[in-house]
Amino acid sequence: MKVIALHQEEKDIIGQAVANNRHAQQKIYAGHAPKMLSVCRQYIKDLHQAEDVMITAFMKVFANLKNFEHKGSFEGWIRRIMINECISFLRVQKKVKYIEDETYFEETYNNTDSQFNVEDIQFLIDSLPDGYRMVFNLYAIEGFKHQEIAKMLGINEGTSKSQLSHARKMLQEQINKLKNFQNGTE
């Protein structure tokens, strides 16, 4: 019964926010902003720019709230808007370059001991070139398929696969360097 009550409460808050109730809008923002900033931060290295993009995306959330059909997760709907806004921001900045390399390979990774903290992993992802990072985030973190990524980014499906492959290879090399450094062998 609690699940139904929570769902109904969310639906009520959304309805109030659609009617421009500022308290309801604030409640939605406060409840989702930390996660959504994290989403924006995955795509945009600079925290201040990520915050700006998140705020712009929330403006779009509130402008389009009446279009949310309550079919699926509200958080997922907001997340999709955040991702699209990040992609738009990076396109305008013209920072994303894709290598039109149709070759890619499937890698297998050993599930190694996770000796890295979240900051280490985020640093490694941030160190990827923008095109690699965007495709890696969309595929590995957001769960989009290469066909969807290609359509979202306006690239070939093969380019998406290639970008992911290169990103994984680069991350693996960086992880190995970090491990060696931490173990004192480099």
C-alpha cells in the first residue's frame, strides 16, 4: 500500500507543480537536484557549467511537466531531459569530436578488486576525450544501445561502437597505470 501512496503523492505534487505551485516545484527540485547534478557532471567536467546546465534543464522540466504522462519513472523522465540538455550544451560548445573510425573490438575485463573510490573513477572518466566520454556514459552508465546513441548524437552506429571501444581501452590503460602507481611499481 505504501508504494501506491507514494506514487499518488508524487502524482499530486506533479499536478500542483503543473499549476505553478512554487512550493511543489521546489519540492521536485530539492528531491531530484542532487542526482541530476551528478548526471550532468558525468558529461560536463566543470562543476559550475554542470550546475548551469542542470538549472536550464530543470526549467525545461517545469515547462514540459504537463506533458509527463505518468507512464514510467518520473526520475527517469527528468534524467532524459538532463542528458539531452548536456548533449545540447556540448554541441554548442563544439567540444565533442568523434573519430570516424568504424573499427572496434569487444573487450573482456577481469572483475578486479575495486580499490578505487568514486572520485578516482570520476577522474578517470573525466580524463577521456569528450566524444569517448559521452558515448561511454550513454552506453555504460545510462544503458542506451548504440543505435540510440548514434541517433542522439548524429553519428554512425559504428562510430558509437568505436568510441566506446576506444574509451574502454583508454580507461583500462589508466586503471592499470593507477594500480601500478598505488602499488609502487611505476
